[in-house]
Amino acid sequence: MKIFINGQEQEVEENITVDELIEFLKIRERTMATAVNMKIVKEWDWIGYTLNDGDKIEFLQFVGGG
């Protein structure tokens, strides 16, 4: 199925969860927040949150600076 990750189209397996996608992309250490279709998905919900074809996922990280 096709999803969009931070604006980029990506082909992934059917029934993948947010948690599995984070593992697949190897971005666990950098991911602080996740939004699916503009809705924040809490970290404790990543394991059970199954993605659908066409979903738009944003992985957010906090950046310090001044």
C-alpha cells in the first residue's frame, strides 16, 4: 500500500502499525511525536495503530537552538 511519510510517497506492507513503521525506518531514537492525517498519535498507541492506504504520516522531532 502507499502512504506518505513527511510528504514523500512510500510503499509499505499492508496492516503495518506506526510502531512497525518506525522500526522499519530505523528512526525510533529521533521520533518524538507522530501525526497520522493531522491527528497526533500518542507513543503508547503506536503499537496498535494500523495505517491505511493513503495515510499521511508526519514524524516530528524536537530541535533545540536559539
